[in-house]
Amino acid sequence: MITLEHIHKSFQDNHVLNGVSLIVPEGGVTALIGASGSGKSTLLRCVNLLEIPQSGRVRIDDAIIDFSPDGKVHRNAILALRRKTGMVFQNFQLFPHLTALENVMESLVTVLKWPREKARIRGMELLEKVGMVEKAEAWPANLSGGQQQRVAIARALAPTPKVLLCDEPTSALDPQLAVEVVEVLAQLAREGTTMLMATHDLRLAATIASNVVFLDAGEIVEAGSARQVFGAPAEERTKRFVSTLTAQTTLGAPDSPAG
């Protein structure tokens, strides 16, 4: 579904991605894990070209774009590739002046030019899928963080993207609200939704990821099945990082002494 080849991305003198290559299989969930500054969120944002690589190739389904330092990419090619994706952001980014339902409908009406009634039916179907149909007419300000993120997931799914991209979807939530979001994403995974997510939430990655990719200093250190990477990592750097995540999860558990 997604193929990244030799992706390089720099911000001035900071080389964030150093020739990263990655294949994301269709119908699976791939989790990008790594410490802050490892490049996982930048890599995710390069997939739908919120960040433009200096060089490399991005392929989603039948849309392919090659990048080079001295080349320019046509806007239509970027839009064609971006339409293959739905994006769930860390901080929800719902439109505050629109209800939950209107947020889900917005791309269908404005971008895809659907009739409002058709978009409304699709919006209600998706709100039901994420357990938010009773809050269809609520304003974002009146929703909890977990509820806002569930609406954001419904909005990302509205145009039926080929892949759902999630950038730290639970990091802005306290552990109890994060559970709501993990359950929704787990259900989407069971339904065969192709997902690529950047996360430091071990519970989220371990619950729904079929494949895990560990990045450090802009390079892939280790990649494999979730069971292998979390249960028996081959690389010492992976072992240290996974043990850190495990310790954080244990300390943050609601029934632990620190909880």
C-alpha cells in the first residue's frame, strides 16, 4: 500500500531522515516508534507530503512521486497522493465553529462536492462507528479530549482513504481517555483498515500494531512483527527503548502506586 524509498529530509542543518526505506502492507497496522527527535513524526508527515522530502520516492497505491534536491513537484501530483490518505493529528484540530457532524461532513461537501444530505448520512455512519453518534450536534468545546479525537478519526475516514495516518493519536490524552481512542483504532484494525502511526504509546502499539518500526537518529534500527520487536528485539538500542516504554507504562498505570 505504501512504499518509501531512500527518504531524506533536513531542516536547515538538521538531517532528520537519512535515506529511510519502508514498506507498509495493505490491511495491516504499522507503528513507528522512537524517542522524541528520532524522525518518526517527520516520516509520517512525508507520507502525505505535509513535509516534502529533499530526495527519495513516495508511493501510495498507484500514486508515485520522485523527489530530488533540484526538482519541483507539481501541486496536482501532491494533491493526488494526499487524497489517498486520512490524517489524525495529535491535537485533534477540529473546526471549533462546526458541530461534530459538520466536522466529519466538511471534506465531503467542500472538497468532494457531495450533496449535504449524502454527506450527512456518511457522517452519521462514521460517528456511529466511533461511538459518537449521540454527540453529533455537540460543539468541540463541549467534548472531552477522547471524544474530540474520536470525531477526528471519523473525519479522517470520511473520504474513504487508502490509508489512515495517525500522528501520536493518544499523546494529548490522559490514560483513561486514551483507552477510548485505542478501542476505536483497534476496531478499525480488526476491520482491515491500513494504518501507519507514529506513537510512543506502548499500549496502543502493542494492542493494534501488526508491524513495528523503531527509528533512532533518522534511521531505521529495527523492523519486524510487533511480537518480535516488543518481545525479542534483536538490536541493543531497541531493547533499551522498549524497556523504557515498558517502565513508563507500568509507572503510569491507574492501579499502580504512581497512578
